[in-house]
Amino acid sequence: MKEKKTDMIIGRNPVAEALKSGREMERILIQKGAGGSVGKILSLAKERGVILQYEEKEFLDRKAGGGRHQGVIAFVSAHEYAGVEDMLALAEKRGEPPFLIVLDELEDPHNLGAVMRTAECAGAHGVIISRRRAGGLTETVARTSAGAVEYLPCARVTNIPRTLEDLKKKGIWVYACDMDGETYWKQDLTGPVALVIGSEGRGISRLAREKCDFAVSIPMVGKITSLNASNAAAILMYEVRKQRDGK
Ligand SMILES: C[S@@+](CC[C@H](N)C(=O)[O-])C[C@H]1O[C@@H](n2cnc3c(N)ncnc32)[C@H](O)[C@@H]1O
């Protein structure tokens, strides 16, 4: 029989968001005596009939590999990745031009989590990551995203340049986010857009860059040569939001 894959979700906020999103949940470990916002998690879990298992702090520490669990750990079915088609369908359902983020082999799970969080808040329709380098939607990503992974479609693709080519064929304008580009507020980002963000060390690969229609840049006036990838992504995603909201 095929074994069902499970993931752990650690911490109050991510577990609460997973419960609210309706994600299939096997059980939740609760630290004995934990109070405060745990009450909300308990009522959400009871509403959904999720099994609650009360344990001592040391037990949760062992499971989480440390004390960062805030008294709550959930076991959920492994994350299912979306396809680019699901993102386009979501855009259509919302009656909006597609708004996608493509991460060209970002490596730091904290950056991926932060991008997922901002993308969800800014109303993007999905984040596309590379199967080759990115570690996927791990527990660290889920926690850093503050639960955004529960709501925002994420697709894993084997070849980013080919994916960019496919997006262009679907009428989406592909923007390389790069230090060497046109100042971002001078660009019209109101149409169907995919923002490509490069990796922490290498930036956007040459092959991916060649597939981009435009390059957008956030002006750099200090001595440091680039912004953190998730910060750059956040600025550009909110420029799309601002332009789309007509402000
Ligand atoms: C840490 S930077 C990569 C730096 C890398 N050493 C390079 O030279 O490309 C990670 C990514 O964040 C985005 N980024 C950082 N600063 C940016 C800026 N000023 N304008 C546009 N995108 C930027 C780009 O997508 C970049 O590839």
C-alpha cells in the first residue's frame, strides 16, 4: 500500500491558517497548559473534528527540533503543488489579468516564505519555483509565509526558461527584475505580468534573462549593489498592485 505523505506545520499562526484554509489535517499536538491564542486553534480544530493530542513541552521540542513551536504542531497531508494553469484559472475567476511571480532558483527558504507571504497579500495569482534548486514548500517556508502557502498556488517546474517561453505564448509579459533595467515606476505593469526574481547569489540566469520581454529595476543609490530578493520582490509586487488599483 502506498504510504500517505505528511508534513508538519509548526507554530500558532501557520497552524491557525492551515485550519482556516480547510487543509486536510491528521492531528494537532498541543502543549499541556498552553494558553492565549491556542484557544482559537482549539475551537477551529474542534469545529473541523481534528484530533487533539496534549503533550509536555519536551515532547513538542523533540518533534520540532527546538522550542519554536509556541505550543502547537500540526500533522497535515503533504502540500500539493499547483500547475500554471491553476494560476491562470484563478486570475480568470477573479476577472483580473494574470499576476505571477517566477523565482529563478531562489535557495533560501526564508526568502521563499517571505515572497509567498507578500504575493498572497498583494493579490498575485501564484508563485512559480524551480524543482531543481528550491527546496519546495518546507515547514520553514510555511512558517515564514505566515500561512500564505495555504492560500496561494505554488507550481514547481523543471525548466524556468521554458516556463517563461510558455507564459509569453499565453500573452503574459515577462519582466526580469534586475539591477540593470528601466526604473520600475516608469513601466506599465497593469497588463498580464510575470515578475522574475533571481537567486540570492547568481541573480537571474542568462537563459532565463534572454526569455524576458523587459527588465525592471529598483534604483540603488547606496553602496550596496542589490536588495535582498524578497524585499525587491515585495517592492515590485506592490507596484503592480498600486498600478492595478489606479493609484
Ligand atoms: C540578491 S539579488 C542577486 C544579486 C546577484 N549577486 C546579482 O548580481 O544578480 C537577488 C534578486 O533580487 C532582485 N533584485 C535585487 N535588487 C534589485 C533591484 N535593485 N532592482 C530589481 N531587482 C532587484 C533581482 O531579481 C535579483 O536577481
